[in-house]
Amino acid sequence: MKKIICFCLAAAVFSGCLIGCTDKKKKNDQNNGTTESSTAPEATTITDNSGKPFLGKWESYKAIVFGEEYETTYAGFPLSAVAQLEVSEDKTAVVNISLNPRGKARAYNYFWEVTEDNELWLKSPDDGYFCRMEQGQMIMRYADDDGTEIFLMPVSEFTNNETPTEAGLDNSDYKDYMGKWESFEVKSDGEVYTDKLGEYPVNVAFQLELFDDNTSVMSVIGDPMSYEWAPEKKEQMYMWGDFEGFSVKMEGDTLIIDDEANLKVKFKKVDKFTDFDFSAVADQAPEENIILEPEDEEEETTTE
């Protein structure tokens, strides 16, 4: 899991708001959206019980980002969606985040240890968090200590942020959605693209593959990202990733994904994805893909 806070000040990829830190897009991997270390920590016994204060369920209720304090919502999401942490005695921990319009949770796995400063260090191959205890609350900060702090309180059960879905739906209702899809029309910020998206042909800008195990992979400008999907209502599913979500439906032979804010992409089904040498135009591309960032990013992420 990449930073669970600073991405969202402008907001989530695709959705009207932007991931505000470097490279927050989750790469496709074999964990289908979860992150875990490839090697377990050394088997050690904490004889001084230093880890006990951190055990149990913890839920975010406040955050400080770039000096601004958030106590009710953050980037339009409830604070409880920012981080739900469960620390277990076996030196593992799970962080759930549900920063998408339907409140669908995604789990990220960590190992933990207690440092010499009596902080809990959550670690994975991708990132890490240091957590300290103050007056019965836990305070998380990212390993690079960018000033962001997430405040968590102990809870017996996590808040359910998920929007209810229509009952009686089954994966078999979406069998026609499965397979490979390439974009042929992209609408973003009111502009419609049917030929090229910057230097990229539209059909290679978005390439999506849906699988019947409720996972999917979407490549955006050649960058694959993993997603989960679930039935939402008749003839519509919902697909979500780290910090964004899309309604997905079919109209005839066309598959449409819509973030319901800024981006709508129409796809056609293909047997094989079109090849494209993205490196050939890499030097002409902006630092962040043009379709993923609003033009006013700088203004939105600047505080007085």
C-alpha cells in the first residue's frame, strides 16, 4: 500500500481528485491488491511485552496533512475509511482502506516489530509506517516522515463504509464482461478523445482484462494496475483499486467504465491486446500521465 493520506488531498486517480504523492498507482502483482513481505521476520519473543499496547483493532478518526487538520471527512471520504488497522500477536498486521465512492475495502498486509524507541514498525517490501502510542491513541506516520500523521483509536469492530449492493446477484450474471477490452473513446474533463490521447493511440491508452475470480487488471498508458470487482446491481458491476472506483456496465457490445466524476472510457472486446512501444514516446510524456492528473493539481495541493 502506498501512502494512504497525502495522495488524496487532491484525491484519487481518475476520480476528480488526484493522488498527490509520487507514483501512487498500485502495480499489478500476484497478491491481487494486497501487499505482503516475501520473507517472514525472524522468530523472536517480546519478553518485555512491548508490542502488547498495539495489539487489536484501530480505526482512524483524525488526520493532519500539510499542517491542516481533518476530523470529519478527508477528500470527501469519512475519516474511518482512511485506515483500519488490526495488529495481531503473530507479528502480522492488516491495514484496510476504503477510499472509493462505494466504500469498498482493500487489505494490505504487513509484518511488524517494536523499535528501540518503542514504536511499532509496520513493514512490507513496498512501504512502511511507524506508529507510536500517546494517551491511549495510536499515531501513524509514513516511513519517510513527510509530516502526515494519522490518528487512530481502539475499536471493537470496524465501521462499515460500504454502500449496500443489490441482493441476489451472481458472478455468472457478468460472464459477458469477462475477457480483454481496449478503449476506443475516452472522455476526461469534458474532452472526448477517439484518436489519440496525447502521444498515445486511444486503443492502447486503456487496456482492461476482467477475470471471473473478481479481479481485473487495467493498463493505463502502459502501466498495469490491479483491481477488484463485485456485482453492484443488475447489469452493472463496481471495480475498485487503491484509491479509485468505477461503475462498469455494458451497452450492446460496448463496455463502459465511469468514475462518475471526471472520466468515462468506452471499450471494445479484443482477442489480443494491441502492442505499442511506450518507451518510444516516453520522453514526450509529462511526469504524470495527462489523463490521470487535473490541470489545477498545483493549486489544489498548495496550502497557505
